[in-house]
Amino acid sequence: MYDVIILGAGTAGMTAALYTNRAGLSTLIVEQELYGGQIINTPEIENYPALPGVSGFDFVQNLYQQAVEAFQTEFVFGTLTSFDFQGDVKKITIGDQTYESKTVIIASGAKHKKIGCAGEETFQGKGVSYCATCDGAFFKGKEVAVVGGGNTALQDAKYLSRYCSRVYLIHRRDQFRAAQIEVEDALSRDNIMPVYDSVVEEIQGEQTVSSLKIKNVKNGTESILPVNGVFVAVGLNPQTELFRDSIAVDENGYFDAEEDCKTNLPGVFVAGDARRKPLRQLITAAADGAVSAEMAREYLDSRNEKEK
Ligand code: NAP
């Protein structure tokens, strides 16, 4: 019986582990893919206090060492097959193994959205990518497009502009959603070309991507943009599906929990990008990790008091 099971080993989950470990709570972390979460793909973190320029990869390695290895935290890789969070004893099952705990922190994060246009599935891994830092180097000297207008799209475009001869930045409106500083920086680069008011209708090619059919949403004009790669950065889907029958979510599918990270189920907390919040960044993920761990500790203390 663990004090805490943490589901997800991104920034929120690992920060939660740092705090639960330091509070002396027995902790199990469960991760279904690689530890690190979304930040691992960020080439350079520019807005985390006091760590200018650190790479996402280094950030993740440091956090893993600090929060997981240093405390010899139990870590299980696997996909949840079932769970029961209703009673005082929380249960999760992974394969044929069931784990029990007194509290749970869900830090399941969010995943990339798809455009949903023709050719997107067909050319995935053949010119369509959701990770500029993973795949950018394959497009050295080539022309590529980034789709989206948020911080991810602008940062991806900047990253790709180092390798690629030209980067088209295709956005469905004429104003970017990203922070002004990102926009100014990206648009100041000679080889980043914004394509406003436009959506991708089709990703075309033979074996690999060779062009995009795009449509101007204001005047309806269609055109063909010759590119070898397209990087999709159109936002995130919260990873909450599995839990929606028992834990409240908002209209966009994010866990409906306030800053205290408490859910409608006693002893169950949520942290990071999967939670409803005004700003999804590294710093707010780390903050949620800390708060959720502290709330779990408080919950355990109050339970211990009652049992005395
Ligand atoms: P986002 O902020 O939700 O932006 C998604 C962008 O994609 C928007 O510009 C949106 O257009 C566009 N879009 C959505 N669906 C589309 C579709 N079907 N076709 C075409 N375009 C579509 O997502 P994000 O950039 O991935 O960022 C996610 C969160 O992480 C945000 O909170 C962001 O601030 C944060 N983040 C922060 C940093 C940082 O360093 N500060 C870096 C990366 C991400 P509209 O604008 O018209 O809605």
C-alpha cells in the first residue's frame, strides 16, 4: 500500500514525486511511454525562471535524477487497464498487476491534436511530423511548413529555420495566438514566411510529402505550396478520456479542478496540462506537481488524525 501513486512522469508528475518523496511519503510513479512529457521536445526553454537556454532534454534528465533516482522511487512503465478510485483504498491495474495506494495524483498531460485533413494519416512519418525537434534535422536545406499560430508553432518555425531553406507558417487567422516576443522573433527571420488566413486542405505526395493544398479562408482561393515536410502544431488534447466517468472534466475535456488540484473524489488530485487552467507552461506544470503533492500530504495527515 503506497501513500501516493502518481500517474504520468512529465514535469507535473515528477515534480509531485519530488515533493512526496521529500515529505517521506511512499511513492509509485506509473508512466506509459517515456518519462519527461512534452518538454523533452523543446530545444531551448526560454521562460523558466533562472534556467535560460536549458534544453528540454537536459531539464527532464535533471528532474528525473532529482525527483526519481535520488529517492529510488519505484517506477513502473505500463498502460492502465483498470482503476478504482472511489474508496479509501485506490487501486490501479497494469497488465496482471494491481497496485494500491491511499492517494492518487493524475498528471496524464496532453497530446498533439491533428489537423484532420486528407493525407495527414497517410504521410505521418513520411513528411508529416508533430515534433520539430525530433524530425527537423531530416529536412536540412528543404522547404517545410508549420501549421498553427500558438507558441508551439512559432517556436517550431524558429527551430526549423535553422535547418530548412524556407519555413511557411500557416495560420488560420491573421493574428497569432503566441506571445508577442515569439511572434516578433520568428517573423524577423528571413526564411520564415507567414501564410495568414489559410488552412491546409490536403497533404499531397507520392511516397513522401511534396506539396500542400491550402485554402485562403477569407477569399476562398486555393493554392498549392510545394514543401517536403509539414509540422503540425495546432494544440493539445488533454489525456483524460479514461477517467471521465468518475472524475469531472470541463467542456474541453480538461480535469475540472481548481488551483488546489483537488478533484470530486477524495484523495484524488490532478496536476499539469490535463487540468483546467489559464496557462499551460512548464512553470504551471511544476507548480501543480508541488501543490498536488502537498494536498495529498494534507489529506493523508487528516486521515491519520481521524484514525487515531
Ligand atoms: P495553442 O496555444 O492551443 O495553439 C494552437 C494553434 O493552432 C492556435 O493558433 C489555433 O488557431 C491553431 N489551430 C487549432 N486547431 C486548428 C486546426 N484544426 N487547423 C488549423 N489551426 C488550428 O497550442 P500550442 O501552441 O500547442 O500550445 C499549447 C499550450 O502550451 C499553450 O498554453 C501554450 O502557451 C503553451 N506553450 C508555451 C510555450 C512557451 O515556451 N511559452 C511553448 C509551447 C507551448 P487559433 O489561434 O485560431 O485558435
